[in-house]
Amino acid sequence: MKSWHKTHCWLGLVVFAAALCRAAAEAAEPDWTALEREGVELLREYLRIDTTNPPGNELAAARFWEAKFKAAGLAPTVFETGTNRGGIWVRLRGRGPGGALVLLHHLDVVPANPSEWKYPPYAGEEQNGYIYGRGAVDAKGLGVVQALAVLLLHRHGILPSRDVIFVATPDEEAGGRLGAGWFVEHVLPALGRVDFVLNEGGHIRPMPSGQLAFEVAVAEKTPLWLRLTSRGKAGHGSVPPAETAVTKLVQALARVQALPRVPRVTDEVQRYFAALATMQVGDQAARFADLRRALSEPSFREKFLLEPRQAALVHDTIAVTVLQAGSKTNVIPGVAVAELDCRLLPGTDPMAFLQQLIHAIGDASIQVETLLQFPPSASPTDTPLYAAIAKLAEREKARVVPSVLTGFTDSHYFRERGIPSYGFAPFVLTEPELQGMHGVDERLSRTNVREGTRRLVELIRALE
């Protein structure tokens, strides 16, 4: 009996001491200035790894993160999905039985034309408090903040309530088949229970009222990428026939572009604008509160639709993005090709939309091929992760807003497996900063590196 008592007391002391150590570690405030310097240097290094897709070559970026995590005493795993293609994941253990939180970002970036940029897009230049480079916002800056959050919690011995899994995948910019799609099929089943994914998509938006809106992407438009191929007789440019592959394609595209565009406000978009209404000023507040009704007013509708992002949220869109035909001025090509980037609102039937386009083309000789299509996907707002983001927003006297993306992300791969996935980068981004994504002079501020890491650490610690 005495032996049991001594053992019991000893175990109690051990547990108490461990609790004290954990409390002391959690009470230690990180040196955010030093962390900012570390994050900026990480981002500059990361941006110098050219992962332009195509061809991707993301394996080099995965090895970069592998070295950083190993140096910190963690055990990362690199996975390969093709030649020089690959990604990485690493787990930070939590203290509770709940499913893991996945911090997801992609390693690849879209192409950049150096002649259009102030600073070389793959040099990681720092100027006037900003780090310039392709991928600074989409999505290497997010990856740096996610990695720093994991490293910071690990260094301080802070145990989150759940396991946190850092995941970086290739190929997102080309649809993710060799990235997140491969990951959910080959790796995810072995990771155990995953409850949530936090991915790119939303951000913190300054509003006209002066408040900040924590926009959390809970849904996104779905892509329908199409290739139109027109064929005709090749010949000499000096004796053109009445109809060529090019003229047939041009006429078909004109008919597609002439399709009527009637605004449609989905339930998801209505909720988004209703949430924004509380942070608007003047008449805008009332109109955003009931967008369906407001768009029936011709003057408001005209002004509203002048803003491309707003217009995209109430339309199925069609963008002609690729045109290919001849290569010599005096040769009539026998083949002409166009590619269309169509983005569909929640609720649009892709097959019905495709048939509408084929009917508008009105030429059975033009081949229509589907290049990419995802099913619609969305995540609920009544989850612990969404509640934790709302709590984080409240601390900054901001509001959380469930948003709809005009683009698409890798979130759908996880939603299709029944895992709620949310788009939220903890950065305050202005419109000029957002325009850098897929544009020129993409950049992220030092302040966002520091504050983004702080917010993400707080979010992880608030998640139950």
C-alpha cells in the first residue's frame, strides 16, 4: 500500500511538473522582431526556387522545407508524384484526441515575364518593406507563415489541442492532379483522422468603414476548361477560300461571347454580401444586405457589374485565354485552336452549360474537348475551425465573412472526401497587392510575414 502511495505521489509530481513546464513555455512571448527577420529570409530563399508550372520542378522546394524541418528536430516526409515533381508533409503532435488540422499550400507558381517587373520575379528582392517575387502571395508567403507557426510551436514546446500537419503540394496551378489530388489518394489515408484543412483563398480585407473583414472562403466557383479545335484546308495566303479553320473559329468565338449574361445571385453569394453590408457606408450597406433586390435597379446593377470581381460572383464566366493557329503570314493554317476558361457558379449544371455553348457555337465541325472539370464543393460554417477564425477576428475588432472564390483551389479535393476545407491566409491585403497574384510585381510585406504568423499561431491555439 505504501509502495502504491509513493508511486502515485511520484506520478502526480511528474504530471504537475510537466504542466508547469508547459505553462511556462506557453507563457513565453516569442520575439516577433526576430521571427519577422527569420520569416523574411525564409521567404526570400523560397522565392528564389523557380517552381514555375509548367514544368513545376517543385521537388527542389520540397527538399528546401525538408532541410528546414529536419534542422528543427522534426521528421518530414517528401513524396514524389513525377519527374522532379513532389511535395512534403510533417506532423506536429497535439495533446488531444481530435482529428488533425492540415495547413495546406502549393509549391508551384504561374509564369512571370521578367521584362514586365520592377525587380526580377525569382530573386526575392526586398524593397520598401516588401518582398517581391512570383508566389509571394500565391502561395509561398502563406507557406512560410504556416511553416513558421509549426516551428514556433515546436520550439516553445507548445502542444496544440490537435495534431497540426504542414502539407505542401505541387501542381495546383495546373489543376492539382499531380499535387493535392495525388496526395489525398496516396498519402491522406495513412495520416489518420483529419478534421479540417486550412488553405489559400481568403484573406483579411480593409473595408470602407475602416473595419477589417476576415474573409474565409467556404465555397468557390468550379472550373470548366474547354478546347475548341477548328479544321479546314491549308493553303497559300494569296488565294484564301471563303472559309478557313481560322474564320470558322473566330465566328464561333464571337457567338459564344454574344451569349446573354444574366446576373444570378446564389445563396452563398447573397450570404457573402450580406455579411459585407455591415461594414459598408451609405446606400451600399442596404444594397449589399439584399443584393438580389438591388440588382433589379438598373443604375446600381450597371455600377456593380463594372467591378470585374463582383461581376464574376453573379455570372457564369467565359474567358478566351489561348489562341493558336498559323506561324507564317502567307500560309493559311489547316488547324486553329482556342481554349476557354469557364467558371461556374454554385448550382450551375456543367453539362447543361456545355450544351448551351455547343448550341451557341453552332458548327458541328468544331471539336469541343473538356480539359478540366471539378464538381461543386463547399464547407459548413458551424465547425470549430470556423469558430476559431471568428474568435481571432473578434480580438482585432473585425468580423468574419464567409466568402465565395471566383477561382478554384485544391480545397475541393479534401471537400470531396468529406473534410471541411477553408481558404484563409492571415494577411491584410489591399487591392493593389491582390492584383500582383498572377500579375506583375507580386509582393508581400514584412508586416504581413510577422502578423500573419502571429495570427496563425493564435488560431491554432484557439482551435479546440
